[in-house]
Amino acid sequence: MSKQVSYNYEGSVALVTGAAQGMGLATAKAFAKAGAAIVLADVDLDAVQAVADKIIQNGGKALAVKCDVSNEAQVKAMIDLTIATFGKLDVAYNNAGINTLEIEVADMTRADYDRIISINQNGIWLSMQYEIRQMLKQGSGVIVNCSSLAGFVGARGRAAYSASKFAVIGMTKSAALEYATRNIRVNAVCPGMFETPMAQFITEGNKEVLKEMTKAAPMGRLGQPEEIADAVLWLCSDGSSYVTGEALSVDGGFLSQ
């Protein structure tokens, strides 16, 4: 289980998309605990506002922003508001994403496919565009994108989801090469089976399915959101200063089988 490694992000500004729950929420809290000014972005403004208010009450700096990452105008507004409030953007964790219940390729509607691609793939692309433009102005920055175990292997009934997560890894590696000499690092985390609201959604709360998922993990348990937070904070820290273009699998050993 996560021991919540200590990091010092005092003076830094961090942005997390999809920050209302699960891995995004855990990572936003971890950045705030480490001293960063944190921007929590999500389509659920009430949820992130409640978290931001609590961070501020505890002496931290936080900003809640409503943002649908598939909407370019909202992504631009998110970055503009971040800069207007805190003056810069040091690190970003592009976590926002969705999944669907199992549906085979031949049964998938165009609307199903387009919705997943627009958020999981296009949302990462748009977020990186505006984040990198700001980081270029500053002369530095670190980005971590959220891919998935499904970005390495296929997943029955989740072709669009898997396609979007493969694409995230490709975009991450390409952007890392493009900005490697301009002091901007770009990496990805690839979560395996985690105990999050998304896991509850894709299993429809079926405890037997969750048990089977747990049995499939070599470590014999599901990951915890805080363990992704630890990985993200490391990838954004000086401790990973020579790491870029990496797709870091955080999967309890699943891909080693």
C-alpha cells in the first residue's frame, strides 16, 4: 500500500483535470499537501469547489474550475484562469477520462465512439496544447498524461477506450521528443486495476467481478488512488529530471505476466 512519499512543491502551481474523484482527486490532494497551489478542474464544479474550499480552509492555495476537456474554449479558459490567478503553470496532470460498459465493435454506435475519443484522446491533446504554450513562455514545465493498462493491451468490449489510451501514449512520446530540448518533460502514467469509482462503474458494482479483477492482479489486490498520486508527483519532481517520453505502468505487475 502507498506510504505517501513526501515531496516539496512549495512555490509551484499544479493543474489536475478530472479532479472530482478517484485518481485525479487523490493527486490534487497530494499536490496541495506538498505545498503546491492547485487548480482542480472537472465537469462537476460543485465537487471540485468543495475540495478547493477545504484546501483553502487548511491554509493552502486552490482554485476550482469547471472544464469539459473536449471543449477547446473551456480548456483555454482553464489555462487563462490558472495564469490570471497564480501567474504560472509548473506541472499538469491530464487525468480527465471516461469509460463505458462493455460493447463489442460491431455494436458500438458512432456516438459512443466519438464521445470516448473526444474526451480521452482529444481532451489530452487540447490540454497539452494550451499547457505547453504557457510552459514555453515560462521556459519550463512538466506534464503527466493518464493512459491506462488498456494503452498497452487490448480489452474486450472496450475498443474505443483502448484506442484512446494507446493514442495518449503516442501523443506523450511525440510531445516528449518535440520539447526535450526546451525544458518541458512529458510522461504518462498507465494505471492497471484500481479501486476507484470508474472500477465500480465498469463492473456495475458486481462484487464477484471485482473479486476476479483482484485475483488477476499479481499483487493480489487492487491499486489505491494514492498510489497513482505518488507516481505522478515523482514524475513531476526533480527526482525524475532525466525521464521524459515514459509510459509508466502502475499495475501491480500485471504486464509482467
